[in-house]
Amino acid sequence: MTHPVAHPTSLPAEFADWLTGMRSWAAKCRQDDDLWRTAASQGLLSLAVPESAGGTGAGYEAACLALETFAGESGLSGPPFAMAAQMWACQEPLLEFGTAVQHDRYLTPLLAGTAVGAFAATEYESGSDLMSLRTRAERDGAGRWRLNGAKTFITNGPTADVFLVLARTTEGSALSGLTAFVVPLGTPGLHIGTAIKKAGLAGADLGSLHIDDCVLDESDVLGGPGGGFAVLMHAMRHERAFILAPALGLMDRALRRSVEHARSRSQFGQPLASYDTIRRRLVRMHMALTSARELLHTTARRADTGTLDHGRSSLTKLHVSTEFNRFCEELPDVYGGYALLPETGATDLLADAVASRYYSGTSDMQMKIIAEGLGL
């Protein structure tokens, strides 16, 4: 099997040379003791950020292709997912809504890999129900904000240096009652919980956050008081569209290895690749990957032209996660009993695929958003 396309025609030719270097590093990055910072130093975290804001300005399609290549060459699922979570749910809102001071203080170190960012929206009992958020921020007598509550299922939570925290500031609808705050690590009253144990996405830390009377200034508000819903929607529009870019690389890697296994292993005196049952499985895996890749990269090109909407983001998230799961339904039967051995990676990839149906909004939620866009 071939590698992913080096650079689509919509990207500048020099990106091909950059991607070659990324591919070379990713193939041996498991030995890198400072994976996050090295990836950032190569520009991975800043590809989708305009040059005027300190990025490389290569665009969303370039960023997705880089994440895909990183995962596909390294075989790592967690680190590229964690970096993507920062890129889409932390950097994007800061870029869109942040002040010049917030850009200097937070966005610049995030792009450089000297800080890690996390978006803290989910709560223990509310899940996707924004009207039930219990984390609250209230003004005190000095005009500052006092933040109290708890968050969970935070990607990068145990290691983050800066948190975007969504809180209720007034009663009423989510459109006006939520505010986003930028809360740096070390803020008095900010307590980091222990890492949450999980199956899948090895290397991506998941944690919780307890907030006990954190005192914040007006300069810590992102997008203005009552602007939290807009911040959330901007983050989700990009995260849902692009969070699964690394999965394309993992699928590509698994398909290449599966084809090689089918060619090299024999049963009853014939290569596995000679049996139609195996060939059909591999073809279906190839179809799933191709379909997912085509849709995600087309969506990225929409973002590069400023035409990405929520319906398209949800469609991309739903379709790619669905094809990822279909791919992984076929994968174990290519290996048979060997699928249970760690070296095949089949069970790890299956756990990653199952997880993809739930983060950034469940598949059912994406269905709801798409249906509403159809007028249903």
C-alpha cells in the first residue's frame, strides 16, 4: 500500500518538502523524549494559524494531512489526538476571540509547544446539556469574577498549562448565559484531578478539574461576558470537522500492514490474499478509508475558503467515525486469532474507533444536528 497523498494540488508545492520531513521524524518519534515540543518546533501545531498570529499559515487541509501523517507513520493514536484537541478546541477559540494580550500570553506558547492547552466544558452530570451546567462565575464586590464548579473528561487535563473553562454567568438560555474564561495553571483554587483510566487513545491524558473560588479578572474572559456559547460553537465546529484526521493515518497504517500480512501468511498451502473472504475484507477496509479521507479533506478545503458550517462539521465527524468503526469491524478477521496479539494493534485500534463515536459530541448528537439542517 502507498502512503497518503504527499500534497493535494490545493496546497503549495513547498508543503510536500515539509511533509517529507514530518514523515521522517514521525517514523522514529517514539524515541523522542519531548514529543510535544519537537512536533511544535516543526510547525505542526501552527499550520492552521495565520502568519499574522504567529502561525505558518498553511491552512486546515495542511494541518489535517500533517496529523494524518504523524499518526500513520508513528502508529501513535493518543499524542496526535491530544495535539489536535488543543489545536481545534483551545487554539482556535483563542485565535478567534482572544485579545492581543491573550494571544501573547497564551496562544504564542501553545503554538511553540512550551505550553499545553485544554478545553473544559463537560461536567459530571450535564454531558451535552448546556442548560444544566453547574460551574458558575459571579462578580464580586471588586468587579472581579469568582469561579466555582467541576469539569471532567478533559483531554490534556492532567498536563495542561492553560484551561478554557465554560461557566454559567446568568440564568436563561445558553445563547446569553454562558461565559468562557482563560484560567492558567497555578491559579489559586484550581485543582487538577487524577488522570482518568480509559481504553484507547494511549498517550492522550484525560482528567478532571475542580474549581474552588478562583478569582479572575475581566482580562481572563474570552469573547466577552455572555459570549461562551459562541466560543463553544466555534471550538466544536472545528473540532468535529478535524479531530479525526489522525484516525485516517492509523487506518492507512493498519491497511498497509494487513495487506502485507495477507500476502505473507499462508493457510492450506495458499497465501491469505488468495482467498476471496480476505480480499473482500481488505477491499471494504480500503473503501472505508478512502471515503473517510475524501470527505474530511474536502471539509478542510471548505474551512480554508471560509465556508465551513456546523452541519458539514457534524457530517464529517459522523461519517469518519462510522467508517473508522466499519474498518475496525473487518480488521480482526484478517488476522484471525492473531488479532488478540498486541503487535497487530487490532484491539487497540478498535478501542480508538469506539471512542470516536462519543467525543466532540456523540454520533446521535451529530445525527440531530444534521437532521435539523435538513429541516427535520
